[in-house]
Amino acid sequence: MANEFKSGFVTFIGRPNVGKSTLMNRLIGQKIAITSSKPQTTRNRIQTVYTDERGQIIFLDTPGINKAKNKLGNYMLQVAERTLNEVDVVLWLVEPSTFIGGGEKYIIEQLSKIKTPIILVINKIDTVEEKDILEAIDTYKDVCEFAEIIPVSALKGKNTDDVIDSIYKYLDEGPMYFDEDTITDQPERQICAELIREKALRLLSQEIPHGIAVVIDAMKVRRHGHIVDIDATIVCERDSHKGIIIGKQGSMLKKIGTQARIEMENLLDMKVNLQLWVKVKKDWRDSDMLLKNYGYDKKEV
């Protein structure tokens, strides 16, 4: 008798910057979610798909959970919290530390309300000694009822296969939701916008990136199919930010564009001609209409 084919939905949860997107990219084997050391890197739920002979796992990468400061923050929090009840397994990522801060306590509070199996993933074990990992396990083991606890290094790929093995234990027999070669349901336009935002997050100073969104205005493959023309706008909140994003004689904008273009060419497997513009929309993060325009749809929450 053939083994049953299992399938189900899994979400990542954790404070900003614990490595959720890095782990998801590692498990999928391709870069889909953007990564940065700044909070609010992931704004929408990103759906990626892992398929092997055992079954299919659909990953949702939620925005990091922390207290909201504006409408965008509120939207992100609702998305993250609603996901917890809709999935088959929750992966909670933490750092290998014995300090349980306010952010973790808030997550523990949310997790105590759900019946979903929770796998605790202690990430970044490549940055500490073995005894620190054991101490971290000891600190966390009783804060929730965990199905399993797995120490990993998402960056180095250490123990990440164990995460997949463990997830399958908690999935039931189910259909193949996506073709076996699908790795994401994100439209290419959205991934391209996110890649530009990632480069801006990495290259710009600390205070600006929260206040930027990226919109792809046009994306058209040329007739012979070897080159795609992409026009995109970086939206920021202040005129002073616009100057910094553009940089001296356009140098910063050029740097963002060059780095994003290289990744887009890898993603799309063709040459990319990228044109970047910068626009100021004051307080867009507190405007329902602008949030909707930039892809954060209230109805989805």
C-alpha cells in the first residue's frame, strides 16, 4: 500500500528579526521572502509551497508580532493573529537566549488561546555555544505546551530538515493544493516590488525604511521574450526622505536599482531593464485608501 499523501498549512510566528523569512527561504530552497535586520520587513502573508514524495506543506510567513503603532501596524498584527487559528501547525521562532522579553510574552499569550500544535524552533544556534542552546530550551520548555522543540540555524541550514520531518507528523492526509513545481502563490510583480523594498531597507538609514512602500507601475516583456521592462515607484512619507532615497546625484537610487535588478534577473531568468522613481505621500501608513493602493487590503484581515 502506498504511503498516504499528507498536506496542510503551517505558519511562522515570532518577533521581528528572529529569522522567519530566512528559515522559510531555506526550507523552500529559493528566495521568496525578503530578509532584513529591520522590523516590519514582512508586511503581508507570503505563501510558499514545499512538496516532496510525502506530501505538500503550504507555509504562511506572517508579519512579526509586536504591538501596533499605526494603521499599518494594526493591519499586520491582525493578519498574524488570525493566521494562528487557520493553520495545522504553528512554528514559533525564538533566539537562543534565556531572556523572555515583552515581545515573547505577548506571543505566549496569543499561543495560549489556540489548540493548534506548536513547534518551538530555536534559531541562530550558530551564534552561541552548546550550553546556551540547552539553557534556552530549559527556559522555554514550559511556557507553552509544545509539540516539539528544534534548535536550528536557518542561515547555515543546520537541522532544518528536522523541521520538515516534524511538520509531517502533525499533518493529516490531504490533497495536493498546488502543482508540485509551484513554490509560491505570490505574483511575480509582488516579489519584484518586495525585492526593491528589501534593497532599500538594507541600504537606507534606520528611520526611513518603515515609511516606504514600493509599487510596480508597469511590467512588460519585450516581444522576443529576453528582456522585461519594469517601472517601479518607491513611495515615502517626507520630502527629506525622498532626497535621501535618491541620494547625491541619484547615487542611492541607482544602488537600490542595481541590487534589485540582479535578484530580479535571477528570479525571472531574463534581462531586466528597471526604472525607479520616488514619490512622497505624507502619512500613507495611516490612510486606509493608500494602504489599499499599496497592496495591504483591509478586507483580507
